[in-house]
Amino acid sequence: MVLSHERPFPRPAIPLLLQCGVVFWLGCLLSWLLDYDVALSAGLSLVSLAFLFATYRISCNGRSGFRLLLAWALFFFLGATLMSVSINGLHHKREVLAGSDGAIFAVRILEDPTRGSFGYSVPALIVEPNSDFIRKQLYSYKVMLNYESGSFEYGDEFLAKVDISSIDEHYLDCFDKKGIVARCSVSDLRPVHSSQFGQLSELRLNFASSVSECLDFDTVNHDAVALIKALVVGNRQELFESDFYNQVKTVGLAHLVAVSGAHLVIVMGLISSCMRAIRLPRYLSVIIQLGFLFAYLIMVGLPVSCVRAAVMAGAGLLSFASHKRSYALSSLGAAIILLLVLDPSASTSVSFGLSALSTLGIVLFSPLLCSWIPDVGKRVKSYVAEPFVMTLSALLFTFPLSMSSFSQFAIISPISNIVAVPFVTVVCSVGVLSFLVLPIAPVFHLLIQITYFFAEALVRVIDALSSVPLVALPVDASIEWLTLLSVLICIVLWLAWPRAFPTRAIVSICVALLLCIMPMRMLDANSTSIVMLDVGQGDSFLVKSRGLTLLIDTGNNPRKLLAGLARHGVNRLDGVVISHADDDHCGCLADLRGVVPVDSVFVAKGLSSVGTDKVDDMLKDAERLSSTSGIRELAAGDMITIGSVCFKVISPEDLTDKGENDDSICLIATTDLNDDGMGEWRALFTGDAESEVLDSLNREGALEDIDILKVGHHGAKSALDEELMDVLKPEIALISVGERNRYGHPAANTVSLLESSDVEVFRTDLQGDVVCSLSQTSISIHTMK
């Protein structure tokens, strides 16, 4: 793959087929966004926006501009109509399936399961057993299978009794977006003769189990084994459940384990460079790469996301094989149309967007960017410059999706890609060979040992990179603004083409990007405030004073936590207090590493002796996160000072609940804004401690009149009682709770008790972030919703 040239590539023409593919995609997307029945109005709006451009083309090229406008309108209309028909068909299937509750279906698992707060979920395809081909096409249903225990793998096939659950209207759009007909659970599982698809899945499982058996379980690096399974056979469940995946995201390498178009193009590009180094003919190199691509698809079991990525990668390969980007761009346009015709719901898929946009960026801009690199030698250009350039080119179009999905910007991404791509290429290539020789045990063992060596080296490299402070920054920016920035950057590069090195343009792009990734909402560094972050069904509170910041709990939604920290200008934490080891209070500790430096992590004294799995996992995350003081234990009577705010620990004195809710760290915060030794305001933070614990503290005289109450256990029915309200007399109550959560939090009796006591109640499900700004004379409240 030759990207560098003595002269810059001329600015390419955008083929009509690619333009039609993008407009077709836009038609599908807008039809979904605008409730399907207003697609024609959206089409007219698009045509109006394109009119100025078309008018210019007409004046310059006569009839060609009119033809372009007509093609745009036609493909937009076709895309919008296709999505509308698809969604209406989905709603019809939903009605039909509702009448089949409890029936026996043939079930096929479509992806690797993901674990959430309430168990596991996995997309599955269900169809009536013994259906003919036409009926299978018309009455196959994509459902979301939910279960709390058991084990399903991608490709599993079985017969089962399927119990259908209705979808809450609040989540209906989300399920429509994914093409999901219903939620369901299964019982009475029965084996079934595997189809060819199922047989591929069995091969994947055999490979995964053979890898585990080939390596010494006691001494092996389990992250390396999970990485091999993810890269070689697409089994990413172990990787996604590990802390190592947080490091992968932090250094900007998530696309390499997601089997995206960028992943395959970059890996195949390095394979092409190796082929060129041994001077293989171009046609033979292309055949080998296509063979690798096909073998890789077979190995991962032909999941839809990987097939899409392979199609996009094939378009990129065509560009570099033919040296004619118009072929690749036209092929990319045709691939977009074909894939959306087969599955219109893919238009809203992040994986589809990443595959298509990354391939477009690589094909379109990599020659220009590579021409700006000085002459550093052929080998350096092939093995360092080209992967770096392809990564940057892919980022031009994909950073809006990646930044909005993860709420972080990986500054080190180009460098980490340069380092990681050779390792990934070896792991994938040797892994493919080991898969093919699986029946030949000695050869398989040798190849797996080689694969493991490079996988373990990559794990160590990623661990080292992620430990560097500020390798990523938290970001809170809407995808609309990020997309606009991406478009503006591409326009600047387009206008600069083919200048040798447009310094002003590059500086402008860097400044714009820095402004975008800087926190969108800055708070006065000298002010004092208590912020309840909206992290869904979890707890996370910021206390800021005189440039210092303390985080109390992290919640378990990393995207929401990082976005919240960015909104409030937090790029460093002086401390993190973990009230207890429940996932909804400490689940994001590992996600802070490398993104937000943390000086100390505070936990309850004696927690290390509890010995439960979740406590041990939390302590391990805390040990890796804290940068200076490490883990600090707190017990009743201990003090923490953050600026003008002093925190006194009032509980627990001793652990009595094995680190569960009753052992939550409870803090009374007192402000001294004018340093006169007289506190102006008091706040009580209770974790998940309920009225039984607080009543005990009250009897000991530990409670007093306060101004702000963080209501315990998300406002559960036992959070408070009248006696506590008489003692605490809060003016403001803060309840961190997820919208429409399954627990029914906050309980009606708790909210009623607060309101009857003339307490002003604020909830994250209704008001989003809640900022309590403290001055010497008043508390002002600002909400984000």
C-alpha cells in the first residue's frame, strides 16, 4: 500500500455513487429521527439546503447540476421511504409476536452477551421451528434476550419457550433504532441440530477453549488471553468485562478490538507493506489480503458488524490496489446503499458509522496527509508514517461518534495506534494460521505461544500508555457540534489541498479541536459548590472549593460520569470517597484512570478484611487509580478538608454489614467561607445508609441541624423517618436516581415526608445535574434540565 508520493495527490473528485450513498444514508437516518412520517418534509428541507450548491453547478456545468440535484433527491427519498417501511414492518411484527407469548421458537444468539446492572442481555433471532424459507424471512424476529444467570455465546442455537415482555414507551425509540421487536426471556431450552452458522460458532468456541487449555491458567496473563479471543475469533465478552478494556478505550484503541472498518484497513495496510517489502507482485498481494479478509470473517462467525467492516475494508483495499480512489469511493457508496437496503436500522448504528466514516477518511485524506510527512526513509514511512496517517485520516470523520459515545478524547490515540498496529497485525495473522491448523496440535501450540507472546506485549504496552496522566480528557459536547467541527475541519483540508503543508490551516484545526475538548461549562475555581451529577441509577457528588475537588462516589455509567466532570471543569480530583462497594457507587473507578488524575481514594477502615469479590475488585481499582497518597482508610471521627469545606466522618465506626449499605461512609460537610471559624452551611452525605443507621447515629448525638441532605439509598422507602426530619431540618434534599428505574426510587413516602417538611427536593431524573453554589449568605440552586 503506497501512500507517500513525491508530489501531493491532486484533489479527488467525489463520485456520484458515493454522494448518492451518503444521501441515501442521510435519508434513512432523518426518517428515523423525524418519526418516519415526515420524511418528505425532511427531503424538501435537504433539497432546499442543496439548492445553492446545485445552482452553482448548473451555472457552471449546465444540465449536470440539475442531474446531481435530481439524484440527491431521488436517493434521499428512497432512503427515507425504506426506513419508514422498515419501522412500520417492525411495529407490525411487534403486534404479531405479542400474540405468541409462551410459544416455542428456534433461537439464535446474534452477538456476545453484555452485562448490565440487572443481569445479561443479548440480541437474538427467533423464528417458528420448521418454517419454510419465505415464512422465515417474513416472520423472523430480532429480540433482546434478558437473563440473570446462565451462559449464552454468540452463534448458540436452540429451541426454547419464549416469554414476551412489552417495551416501555420511553425505550421504544431505542429498540426501533436497533431493529429490536421485543424483550423476552427463555425457558425449557432444548438442543437443536446446528445450521452452518451454528457450526461456525462451534468452531469459534473450540478455538477459544483450545487457547485456554494450551496456556497455563495459573501463570497466564488473562487480559492477553481475552485479547487473543477478541482479535482472532471476535469473542469479546471476556475483554469487555475486564478492567483492561477501560485502558483500551483510554488510549484510543477501542476500534482495534471492535473489528471496525478502520481496524481492518489499518491491519491489512501493514500486511500490504510487508508484502511490498518482500516484493510480491501487486495482484498476488491483493489476493493474499482478500484471502486473509475472508478467512478472518469465517473465524469470527460472520457477525453482521464484521461483515459490514469487511465490506468497508474491501473498498479501502481496492483504492490502494488500483491507485484510483474513485474506484474505492464508488465501491464505498455502493456498499453503503447495499448494506442499508439489507438492514435499514444500521443507519443509526454506531458501528456502521465508524466503519463507513473511517474508511471514507482513510481513502479520501490519507494521501494528502502522507504527502506532508518529510522524507524519513522508506521503512519508517511504511511501518510508522502510514499507520499514523491512516489513524488521523480515520479520526477526521469518526471523532464525533467516538467522543460522544465514550465522553472522552484520547490525546495519545495516534501514537498508541502506531505502537499497537504491528502487535495487532501479528496477533491477527498468526491467530488466523493457528485457527486453520487447530487439528494439528503441535503446530497449533507453537502458533498460540507466538500469538500469546505478542498479545501479552501489547497488553503491557497499553497498560504503560494508560498509566500516563492525561492521556485522555473528559468531554461533554453534543454530537451535533462535534459533527459540525468535523465537517469544518474537512472543508479546511479540502480547500488547502494540495498545498505542501498549510501551517495556518493545521493550527486552526488544532485550536478548534482544543476548544471543543475543553470543558463546555467552567466554574469559578475560587467558588464553593456541591454538585449532584446525573449518572443515572447511581450516586456521584462533586464538592469544589478554592481550586480543590472531592468526588463522593462514581456511579456506574462511565460516559455520564466523564461528561459530568467535563461539564463542571474538572480535570483533576484531589480525592475520591467511596461510600461502599456497590457497583452503582464505585463502578467507574477504573474508568477515571488516565483521564482524570486522582491523588487519593478514601474507603471505610477495615474494608480490606471483608474479603468479598466486589470489595476486593473495588480496592484493586482504587489502588491502581490513586497517584500519590494511595488508599486512605476512614473511620468515625476522621476529618477531610477541601478548601473551605471540612468533612467529618460520623460512620462507620466498625464494619457490621460486610461492607454493604449499612457500612456506608457518612459525612457531615461544614463550610467556612470567610475563615472566621464559624461554619455557614452544613451538608450530610449518607451513601446508601437508611433510617436505621441514621437513627443509631442520632441516639449517639452525631447528627445535627443541616442545610443540605443527600438522601440515602436513592430515596428508598426506609431512607428517612419523621424523627430524623425533626433533628436534621434540611432545607434542600438531593436524590440521585435513574429515570424510570426498576426499583421505584425515590419512594413516594420518602418524597412525601420531605415535601411535608417544607424541604425543596431535587432529583437527577427530573432536573439532571444539580449545582448548589454556596456563598456566605445564601445557597443558589442551578439545574441542567
